[in-house]
Amino acid sequence: MELDLLDVHFDLKDIKPREIEEVLEDPFSVRLLPDQDRPDGEARYYALGRTVTDRYLFLCFWSDGKNVRVVAARDLTEAERKFYDRKYAQFK
């Protein structure tokens, strides 16, 4: 998939494109169902994941199967990190 980082709502100096790719490729990432009730009709997905360097990130993105456009990215909150860790423990 092609990663589209045009017009993002976060600092690309703080969250590197490689970290975003790592979260999207994380086999244990938690993907949440799309946000269906948007006025523009665009489905957005949410992902909780971890990078190779153990940085936990939240992503909001949309995908058409070929391209992934990341809308927002940030570090996980403590509650989100505990949720991710519980889900990760189920797969181990």
C-alpha cells in the first residue's frame, strides 16, 4: 500500500513516516471499525499499534485498498496502551 501524508494534522518531525508504516504493519495492532456517520461519506479507520522501538501510536486513516491516507496520529493515552497490551496478550 502507498502511504499518503499530504495535509496531515500532526507534526511529521515528531511522528516519523516510518513509525506510521510500522504501526500499520504491526500484526498485533488493534483496528477499529470505520466511522460510518460522516457527512462527507468517507470511512475512517482507527488503529492502535506499536513501533519497532516500542512507541505506541494511535492512527486515524482512510484506505481505498491501494492508498492509505493518515489523517491524524498521536501517542496512545495510558488507557489505550493498557487496552492494546490486553489485546496483545491474547494473541501471544
